[in-house]
Amino acid sequence: MRTNRWLLAFAACCIALGVSKLRADPVHPRAPAVTVSQSDSYLLQSKVTGRKYRISVALPLGPPARASVVYLLDADELFGLATDTARLLQDSGEIPPVLVVGIGYPIHSFDEAMVPRSRDFTPVTDGPYEQLVRELRGGKCCVPTGGAKDFLEFIRGELKPFIAGHYSVDPGDSTVIGHSLGGLFALYALLQEPGTFQRYVVGSPCLICGNRFLFNRESGYAAAHADLAARVYMDVGTEEADLRKILDVPPDMHDAERRYLEATGNPDSVEVFRQFVSALQGRHYASLQLRSAVESAEGHESLPPILVSRGLRAVYSGTR
């Protein structure tokens, strides 16, 4: 959730900008805003979801004939981190040249992403989650859930063809990186349309969402399929076991927090993560390469740098 922290960070940013204007330096005028070097940005209107997406594209190091593509969820928060990490790993020869494609929204702060990402990343309606957000926002914010099917169709039928039409990429070689609700969506894609990506980097997936929908989806997939061809890396932090640390709601909202915890069974997030990994491993799919980790002393917000670095190295291991 991190709602209160996002709002505070955004307010602090606005204050800082105001102070800097008051202290303008005429000798050293401002340069254009810092951006990710060698990158492009587009606004892409989806016919499937009916929404606009801000698509950020970071070019690979060197001129590969046909690059592998890394699709990054929550790009409004993670695009710079993922691009810099991927380029460092390319430079060291640990992964091949990759084109990083960030999927975000035309917003001004990451807090504004709560509504569209909650809708796009969740496979089914999640009543307890919607109610929690509604209470945290004083009834002024409705967060619809259950739009992952359309979002996946947008990626498969609109975004991937767009990228293939504008860049020299291998359309059959792609990775997805998702954290938190993004991790939930990445696993949904794995079990719904596994051929969408060949590699899946998944951090802190919200496995309790939708009454643990993904556990049922995993069982359904196993009943209908004898194999699952994918490279998957999953991790979570030990500090995420207590869901209250992830929610991080203000003290005056603890009643809403309690109701959400009761509705979801007061889960141990690390134990739920282990259960899901064990279920996948227990299928013994011949073509599934699955690696997982529980990172000691790491929390929900400290995990993404570790996820991107270790995840990319794991899923691209042996490809150079």
C-alpha cells in the first residue's frame, strides 16, 4: 500500500521545489530535467483497456541485431533502477543486451498509480482490498480490481507488436519484472498465457489477493497441462512476514487494518510465498526452471533493487 508514505514524499517534493525556486541561482541556471539516457517515451492508447499508458524504452548497450525485451511493471517508480541495473549487468557480461520497456501511466506522482495499477494487476475482484483503500482514503477513493485479463491482452496484442514494429527485437524472447501487485500479475500471466514471456522475475507477489486466487489458478493449470516452459525467479523479504509492515497504515486507521487482516486470514506473507513456490516445484514440470529466495532482513520497499539484479542474472543465466 504505502499510501501515506507516497503522499508525504510527494508533498515533500513539492515543498523542495518551492524552496529551490526561492533560491534561484542566476549564475548557474537550471538545465533540462534529468532523464534516463538513450531512452524514448510514448503515450500509447489501448483499445482493450480504454486507458493510456506511458511507455518508456531504454536502448541496450551496443547495437544487437535483435535484442531480448524486458517488460517492467510499475515503471513510474522503477524504470531508472531497472535500466541502470540492466545496463550494468550488460556491461559486465552477466546478461545479454536487452531493451527495457517500462509500462507506466501518464501521472505526476507514483501515488496516482494506485487506481490504475490496482485495476490492471489484479486477476479478480478483491473486496477486502477495495474496502481497505476506501477506508484509508476516507471513502473518497474507489479502487476497482479485476482487470488483469484486459491488461494482459493489451500487452500481448498491442504493446508487444508496437515494440516489435519500432525496435530491433526478438519477438520470441522477452522477460517480465513485477513487484508486489506487479508480481501478482506476472504470476497470473505465467499461469494464464505462459508464452507471453519466456522469463519471469517476480518479487513479493501479493498472493493473498482475490482470496488466494493464484493458488486455485495454479491447481487448474496443473490439471490441464503436463508442462510449463519458463524461467522463473521469485523472491521475498523476511521482514514481509508481518503484513502490517507492508500495509504501513497510520495509527488512526488500525481498525481498517484489523478488518483487512481478519478478512484475509491474518497471513504470514513469507509462509504463503513458500507454499506457492512449493506447489509449483511439486508439479515437476520438465521445462520449468524455477529459482526462489527469501532475503534476510529485507522488507517490501528494500527488495526491488535485489529483485532486479538477482532476477535478471538468474533468468538469463547461460544465455550468453
